[in-house]
Amino acid sequence: MFNNYRSDRCYIIAEIGGNFTTFAEAKRLIDEAHACGVDAVKLQTYRADTIASTKAIFNMENTGVVSQHELFLKYEVNEALHHDVFKYAESKGLDWFSTPSHATDADLLEKCGVGAHKIGSDDAVNIPFLRYVARTGKPLLLSTGMCTMDEVRESVAAILAEGNEKLILLHAITSYPTHAENVNLAAMQTMMQAFPQLDIGYSDHTQSPVACLCAVAMGARVIEKHFTYDKSADGPDHMLSADPAEMKWLVDAVRNFEEMRGSGIKRPANSEKITRRNNRKSVVLNRSVKDGTRLTEEDIAVKRPGYGIDPKYIEQIAGRRVAKDIEKDSVLNWSDLA
């Protein structure tokens, strides 16, 4: 499923992977995400035995020092649960896809009929894997956390070389959580300049929705935000996830921004038609005059409203005669002059 992706608005993904282990938990997350108005939900598809050796450790703010293998083993999602979660997400009108971490994970997702693949930052320079997933022909969303621009260029080239141009790049910082001083949203715009043919977005790991909204204002076409029903729930990603109130705020703020952004054409807004007439200024009379009176500079002034002679012509009016009796404070029109 990748049906909600549109060219005229930002695509908002609720990342629920790692925040559930049962269908009941996943269903609750999907219901909450749907109520918030997101476009898609995303899982994480991995097996502990293929994503990390028993020697790998986490040493991050959200995990402390723990075995990666043991933590991944706790949050593995089996094939049956994948099918159930995807089916339920589709029933809610949400797009659904996942982040595979191994070729066998991608195979499982293809078996599920997934409409796109998300590549995590841990595999951003895993060129053989990128090529394998690219060959599915499905859209790829590639997170670029921990990457240099040269590495991003190499990975993009590898994917495009497989004939897959359905590539979306996501700026990301692989720190859990990410603090404001490390977000570096300007790097997202650097990628926009380097790859003008690609859509660019932002995958967020901060503890508020503000960075996501800023990214959209800076041109992000996609936003990915971890999502939870309870920030204090058991699991490493809940603390850096948006809860329903935050996600609803984010979605509403993004849609409001998109409405406010407009066409970019500088012209009066429809709502300014009346104020343009009433609040601009025109040439008006300082005193009542009789037909045939020759106007002096003291006879005229610039005041509201704005439906008379434009102030830029005021120097052309002094010395002209009026063609009828006109009362004080009347707006002058060219037809009033002889």
C-alpha cells in the first residue's frame, strides 16, 4: 500500500514498529494514528539472528547499555502478526509498509504485498542490500542517518543503477532521542540541492513534534515520526515517540501550513477584495467646491477609501478644474475633472 502519497502535500508516517508486540497493541496504535490523520503506519521487520550478532550492544540514552540481540529478540514481529497488522491498517485507509533489515525480511514483506520499503539508517551504506531491495521495483524511502554526502551519493547511485527511480531520501539523526543542537535540518536542504529529481524528507527522533513541523516548512515532502499510545510504556522507542495529542497537533499544523503556504504568486488574496477598496487611499477633497473650480494643492489630500484616483497621480490633479459641484471629503475620480 502506497496510495496516499500525493504531490501536493507532505506525506506523514506514524512509525509504530518497536512499540507493540501483540495485535491488540498494534490495533490500538493504528486506531490512534488514523484518528490523528496520518497517511501511513510503518513497522520494523527483523529477526534478532540476522540483524545483530550476540556481541553487538546498544549504548544509547533510550536503552542504556544492553545486548542488541536480546532487545531485538524481545520485539520481533512474526509473519502472521505482520499480515494481521497490515490488513487492519488497510481497513482503516492507511498506507502500510515496513523497514526490512535483511533480504529475507524484504522477501517476507513482498509476500505480504507491501507497497513500499523503508531502509533504515543502519543499512544506508549496505550497498548489496540496497540493490536487493531496489530490484523489487517498489518505492524506497532511504534514511540517511550517520551518512556523509559522499555516502549518500554512492547509495543513491547504487539504487538508481538497478533501474529503480522511486527513491525518497530522508534526513535523519541516529541518536535516540535526538536533541535540538544535533537535528541539523539544513542538511535536508543540502540533499534537496544535490538531488533535485528526488523527493526529500525527514525521519525524526526528537521528543517533540516541533522539528517535524520545521522540516515541512523547509520543504520536506515526507515526515516520519515514531508513534505511541503512552510515552511511559515499556520499550526503548516510546520515550521519543509522539503520543496521540502530539501527533494530532503535528498533522493539523502541517495541513494548516500547507494551506497557508499558498501558490507563491504575489497578488491580492480573495479576502482582500473589500479591504483593498476600503483600506487603501485615494485623492479626496479638503473642501467643498463648485463646478469649474480650479483645484490647488490645498484643496486635495490623500485619505481612505481606495476606490478613487490613485495617490501617485496627485501632482497631475492640482491645476485641473472640476466638472461638477463636489462636497468636502469626496473621493475624486477622473470623471470628476474637466
